[in-house]
Amino acid sequence: MNLDLDSGRLAIFISGLLFFIVLESLLPAREWQDSRSHRIFFHGSVAVFNTVLIRVFIYVPFLLWVVYIEQQGWGISRWLGLNGWLEIMLSLIMLDAFDYFWHRANHRIPFLWRFHKAHHADNEMDVTTALRFHPGELVLSSVAKALWVLVWGPTSIAWFLFEGLISVCAQFHHSNIDLPDRVERYFSRFIVTPRFHTSHHVVDRKYGDANFSTIFSFWDPLFRTYNQVPRDAKGQLPEDSIGLPEARELTLSFKAWFTEPFSRRNMGVPKP
């Protein structure tokens, strides 16, 4: 592993963010309810805050952990003798599977949902929603990912590719765009599309507590957690259907976002 991987991941993140901001500006699937510039500023501030916090306290120790596990030869992939592109491809699939179950746990376990609901408290959905995560969730996620690394044992290159891919995929499926029906039907069988994931963000928890996949979409049909919210004849969702039901006027409040884990709103989580 070298610094080029780290720089490459940052370049992918920034390039993807700018690309989808431009794309959804040209071809938006839904009209924005709040000021677009306000959304970009708010979620950009959240991203900067999280980046500084995580990079100082989590990022470097985590990278050392990934390198240490690789050097020790620990993990299933190492024991199977996987290497090269086979190791990378299988690592992407397995790490995405871990991410599916972690995301599902964030909706099923009340303590985890306290932090994850800060992400779902956005009344709209565009690429900036992909920046909206509570630092507490990022810390908990880092602990979970450290366990994934120990269990599977990906190479450093495979891990960085996974992190880069998951970043771009999150930007893609949160973006305010929609694919043509024929394209959607084909691609949504394999990857998570904006339409696939928008259903996950609706107020009705019957749909909001489904579709947990991040990169590959087949995990939800496989584990019976796929559910798509009905749309009107033009393929649109009902107005005010995205987000959480309570305190919707606070969606772009930094204080409300930061204190979300300690608020009592929408604390119900469905039974597994």
C-alpha cells in the first residue's frame, strides 16, 4: 500500500461528487424543495466535520490494522490462497455482503438506529445525502469494518478499491436522477440504482426498512428484504414521502443532525 491509493480514493470521491451534482442539475428526477445551495453547504459542512474527526482519530489506526492483517496472513481469503484479480473480485463481493448485513443491523437494532436515523432525517434525496452520516455511526461502522478485515483478510489494494467503489455507488444511488425504465429493469438486477435506493428513504417504514444493498443489488432479493414503493404514472413519488415523519422542519439543522441519536423521534424499529 502507498499514498497513491489514499490520494486516488480522495480523487474518486471528489470527482464522483462533482459529476453527480452536475448530472442531477441537468436531469433531476425530482424538484428540490429546499434551496439547493443550502443543501450543498449543509451536507458539505457535515462531510468536512466528519472527515476531520475520522481522519484524526480513526483513519490512520484503521489503515495500520488493514496492513497488519495482510502482513500476518490472517483471514479467510489468505487461508484460501486467493491472490490477484480473483482475490480482489471475491473481496469486493464478500465485503459488500458484510456491508449489507451491517446496514440491515442499523435498521433492526435500536442502539444502531439512533445514529443511522440521522442519515434518514433528510426530507429530500440527492447526491449530498450520501455525505449525511452521524460521526457516531462512522465510528461504529469503523469497528464493524475492522472485524470484516479480520474475518476476510482482504489485501490493501482490494480494501481501497472497495472503499472507492462504495463511495461512488453511494453517490450514484443517492443522486436525484432516474434511469429509463428499460435500463432500470436491467441494471437494478445487479447494482443499486437511484430508484432502488430512493425507496429505502421513504417515510413509510414498510419500504424504508428494506433494500439494504449498497453496491450489488442481489442481496435484497436473496435475503427477502426487497420492497419497492409504488409510484404514480409518471414514475414520481408522492410529495413529502422521503425522510422521517417527525421534526421535518429541522432536516437542515446542524444541531438537530448532531443530537439525532439522543432525540426520541421515530425510535421504532421493525422486528427482524
